[in-house]
Amino acid sequence: MDKLLRSFRKIGQAVTNFTADPTPYNAVEMRRAGLALKQYEYCAKKRISDYPVEHLSRLIEEVDVAEEGSLQIFVEGEITRQLIHMFRCIRHDYQSQKNSSIAKSAKFEMPFTLEVKPSKLHEAGDGVFVKVLSSALAPPTGAPASERPYLRPGTVVALYPGLVHLKEHLNENSYLRTLLPDPDYMLQTRLDQMIIDARKLSAIPTPSPNPFAVAHKINHCVDQHQPAPNTHTNVMQITYNYPDSDEPSETFPVELRPWIPNRYAKLPSEKSAQDLGFGACCMHGLVMVTTEKIYDGDELLMDYRLNPEAGKAGLWPTWYRPFDARHTEQRWTEAKQYL
């Protein structure tokens, strides 16, 4: 325990269990998110399954030259738009089950569901699998008949549930000790050092279960029993703040907030609330966005990116192997500036 705490002070985060996730502060990850979400937005508006290959190089160039601030606004806005639809579907399903006079409507049906079942990875426990429901996401005209329906890149596919621990509280050794150890790797950190703890979900009551709040079950993409070329990620983690505003068009609807799968473990002090911009958001969270086509029946996989310092100290779990060592090193180096 003491070794973990010392490592936390050195790096700025607990080294063995906490994973670094992409945030709006990282330009590379913001562009990755922007590229995926812009493909989704284009296809949704045009009502087509695939982004035109001939336009892809132009889109990449557009994202590359975009100002970080404007790209961040787009990413947050597109995620919010998708989440509002997702939550409206959840709420409508809840209301129709309580009141038989409310008929189910295609307008409030998600094109996919998620299923938690044994992973395809060796001895990995449960994993998260996608079931594509909508014919609107069927293979494009001319595709082989055997091709399965799929989700587009840029789909907000899952939410990381749990209690949100704020940096001001995590600076206290006694508070941090209550979170460690984390043998099942259920603690997920944001670069701003907030930690989401998925171990006590019973402390987060919702009117009905949020079926997409299963990101804590998504496995690391590298199977130690498979050669590296056969492994890949198909989702990325994106830090997301549920917006709060007096303007209805700029806020996360109040009637949908009960289904947000996060709560604060401890409320912030008045000063911290101001520093963290609590007036502009009602909850801090984490979402998973697809980075490639996700076919019906596919398992969702992400890069855990455990701290390299933990690996050097021999603290990585035996099953863990880095997916992109260079990128992971870069992410943890950047994390130090937010101490």
C-alpha cells in the first residue's frame, strides 16, 4: 500500500490500477475523437452507412488544421447530441414499461444494444459485445451478403459508471487509502486526476438500469496468448462533462439526468467547485466512442494504458502487455502537468 501511495505522489496518479484516458486537453486524442465523430455526423446527416473514401483525406486535413478550441466544442456537442438521444430512448422505454398506454416508438429505439458475457480473450472474464438491431446500419449496397450489420466510427457506444472522486480529496493520503488496492481494475482516471470508481454501483440509484453503463466491463485489447498483430482497439475513452446551462439548447436535459451513471463520492469545496467549472456542468464522466466499424457480435476492446512507471517497478499484472507503448508513455508524461 505504501509503495502505491509513494508512486502516486511521484507520478500524480496511483500507478498500478489507474488508467490514463484521452481528454480535451490532449490535441492528438482530440483529433482522433474529432475524426471519428465527424464521420458519424456526416453519415447521419446524409443517411448513409459509410463515409465516402474519396472524402477521407480532405476530412483528415480539415481536422488537422482545426483550432483545438473549435474542435473541442464540436466533439463535446456531438457527444451530447448522441447521449441525449440515447437517454431519451432509455427514458421512453422506462415510461412505456410503467404505463401501458405509452406505445413504443421507432423514434425512441437505439440501433444497438450491449451484452456482457464471457470474453473471447483468454481468461479475461466477462467482456462487452455489440448487438446491432437497426437495418439502417446494414452493409451498403453492393456489399457481400455475408457482411454483418455494423456501427459506424464515431458512435457513442458505452458509458463508464461509478462514483467520481475529485482531485482535492485524492490529495489526502487517508482518502486515497480507501480506494486502494484495486485488484479488479475498476478505477478509471481522467487526465484532470478525477477518478471514477465502478466498484460500488449500488450507490448510484437510477429509475431503471442504464443498459449502456457497462464500460467498466470492456477488456484491454492485447491478449497475452495471441500475437500482437491480431490485437487492436475499436473504442477510445473520452472525458466528458455533462453540460449545465440556463440555455435549454446548451444543457443536458434535467429529465434525463437521473440516468447518468455517475455520482460524486464527496462534494467539492466552494473554491474547488469554482475551479472545476461546476456551474457549467452537472456531472463529470467518461464515454466510449467507436474508432472503426463495430460489427454485430464484436467485442469492444480498449487500450488500458497502465502507467509505464508501474511496469518498471514490476507492478503491472501478469496478464497486461502494452498495446502502444510510445503513446502510453506520452500520455503519462502529459499527466504530470496537471499536478
